[in-house]
Amino acid sequence: MVMSAPACRRVLTASLGLFGLITAPTEAASTASTVTAASLDVGPLAVLVAAATGKLIICAAGAVAAVAVGLTLENLLVGCAVFAFVFVCFVIALCVE
């Protein structure tokens, strides 16, 4: 579907206006949220959770979940066997070196 130039400008203007309304800070939100030095002090568990929820980990978990949904039990067992074989080969290669 191709839109004319005036229609594109109207849609763009409406979209930018809506974006401005959504992202505009409100008076209550700006006064209620403050960051203190104590709120930045986190423990090691919080660091691990933050590391585990990084973009790469989330993408990898999503890919694993997507593949797992399409697997049958037989494919899952073969995949686990291949992974175990590769893991054992890796460990042997580390021990030999």
C-alpha cells in the first residue's frame, strides 16, 4: 500500500505527537523518583541476575526455547547425546593439552 505525500506527513505528524505524549515526563514521576547512593549499592546476587538477563543471554534462551518447542523426544535425546559427545571431546582435548 503506497500512501501519498500529504497522507504520509499527516501520519508522521500524528505518530510524532503520540510519541511525544507517551515519552513526556510527568510532574509526579519526576518528583517521586530519586536515585541515592544507597540505591546503587547492590549485592553479588543482583550482579549475577543482571548478567544473566543481558541481551545475549535472553536471545540465547529464546533460541533454545524456540528449538525446544519444535523438538520431539527422540530429537531431544539425540541432541543431548551429541552435546554430551562434544562436551567429552572438549574435556579430553583440554586434558591432553
